[in-house]
Amino acid sequence: MTEAAPNFEGLLREALAPVEPPADLVERLESTLTSITELAADELEAWELSAMRDPRNWVRPATALVVGGTAGAALVLLRARRRAHDAPGAGLDGAREAAARALHDLGRETRKLLGER
């Protein structure tokens, strides 16, 4: 029974070892979120207001709105997090500056996704 404990601990240590994500994971995720956002925007553009009178027609635009909004928000957060990670600060002042920079980046990325410059 004493032999099983060290072996069990070793197996747990090996199973719970950190795994590095692929190098291109961020780029793939960003391109996927961008395409989802664009597809949702295209879906919303294709709908006419006259067709919206019938509540049965609300499913596709509502789904496109939720999915596109979620993907767009995730894309904004991903880009802002990458920028914050590229320029880390130190201490409380650095955290305050990073928070201000993150808010500024969120606003800029949101305007970029909405087409406003």
C-alpha cells in the first residue's frame, strides 16, 4: 500500500502539469471571432423590418444579435487583454494605468468593430 501512494502522487503531478497552448491559438481565436461577428452582422443586414411584424421571424435576428454581440465582446476583450499583456506595469500605479489603458482599448476596439473611427 505504501508503493501506491508515491506512484499515485506522481501520476497526479504528471496529469496536472501545465500545458502550453499552441503558438497560433490567439490568432485562430481572433479570426474565428471576427468571422462570427461579420456573419452575424450580415445576417442582421439581410432582414427587412417589414418581416419583423410576425414574432415567428424574430428567432434568426435575435440569435444573430446574441451570437454576434457575444463574439464581438469576446474579440474586444481578447484584443485589450493582449495589449495589456504586452505592456505590463508594476505595483498599484501600474495596475491603475493598466486599468485605464484597458478601458481606453475597450472603447477603441468597440468603435473599430462598429465601424466608427
